[in-house]
Amino acid sequence: MAHDLNIMTLLLGGYGVGKTTLAATAPGPILFLDAEQSARYLERVVITWEPGEDFPSLEGFPEDTIVVYDVTSWKRYSWVMRKVLRRQIPGIRSIVIDSLPEMQNKLQMSLTSEIFDRSNPLKHSQGKSYDHWEALRSTFQSDITNLASLKLPKGDHPGFNITITSGVNQEVQPYKPLILGGFRRDLARLMDIEGYLEVLRDTDMDSGEIEEMWRLDIQPHVDSLCEVKCRPPAVKREWGLYITNPNLSEIIRVINENRKSK
């Protein structure tokens, strides 16, 4: 049986712009790996999953249900990723990581406690060693590469859509994710879509009310995405596409419709 194409998306944007909300529009049900404790603000049916527990049954829950797993340490993340890589999360269609910088921060804290001898304050104060940075880069690269492999079908399993959020350094153009260790280029190569999310505000001349519109400026790496027309509304530009009031489920649906029509 032919499966739909799964998409790996990197959502970039400033603090509080709505990356978490947009990530939650991925095809559901969603496993939401929450490193920022932001899922509590989502207006959706949310089920909590704790380490050591069996994966919660989704029977009887709506399709857009979100299973939230709080990532408060790298150890907790490693536990859940063992389950995810074995695809022991029945019913899930999409995986969200919110956010990449916070995940890396938790890895960095874990590596720091392993590599540095805290009984030697002088050694610790001299900064992070080459071993630290190499471990940070290689561990993170391996982990994200493994995550990307989950897009692919395996046996009867259709694979997952993957969405990762990241803050950006807004003083640098083009916008870059706030991650360390020289992994940005490798990260971009793994993505099907990179998108920069922003909010446009305009004042209605009659009522004086401020109107808001979300706009996703995307760099498509999937050929069929370049054919997106007005579903959702999009205008081609040099870097990629503008999509107003974006919805990831709709974007992925259009990609697969275009792919099947070829």
C-alpha cells in the first residue's frame, strides 16, 4: 500500500510569535515533546505521558489530540526517543519537538556534568573543552538524523511527520536557528521545509481595530511544494513562498495531492 509523503519541517521565529501553535496544526494525533512547557497553552485535547508509563491509548479521542511528554532533562528525552525510534507510539501521525535550542541546552547540561570535574573549579571556569563541543555536535547530529529516519515507512507503519521549532537570532539575515556546535547546515539538509513565522499587524481604517495575520515565509525542499497555489494562499518570491495564516496539515495535504496528481 502506498503511503502519503511525510514532511520534516523546521519552524523558525521570534519569541512568542506562535511557533508552538502552528506546530500543533500538524496532522494528528501528535506526540508533543515539550521542552519549553508551552503545550499547556494549546486549546486542544491534551493527554500527558510520563516516563515509565505505557503509551496512553488514543481510542475514543479526536484526531487532533495531542499527547504531551515534558522534556525536563536529556535523560527524559533519551527515554522517550527509545520508544519513538521503535515506533512504540500507536496512533501517532506527527511528532513535534518544541524547541530545538531548549533540547540542545538540556543535552549541553548533561554533557557538562559528565565531562567536567566539578571538584576542580579552575578547570571548569576555563570554558568548554573541544571534547565537549565535539560530543555536543555529534550527539545532536546523530539524534536529529535518527529523527529524520522516522519519516520513512517501515513495514506496515506509515512513518511520521516531524516538526521542530526554534528561536532565531533576528539580527542576522537570513534567519538562523539559535543552536550551537556548527550543526546549522547539516540541519537544513535534513529538512523538507524551513519556515520563518511572523505576525503582520494592520489597523482597520474604519474601526481603528488592529488586525493580525500570521505569515510563513518558507524555503521548500520538496519539489511538489513549489506547485502550491492558493490552497493555502501563497505567493512565490525569491527565497520561497509566503503562506498566510498557515496550517501544517493543509500544507502537507496539498503536497500529497500534487504528488499523486503527477
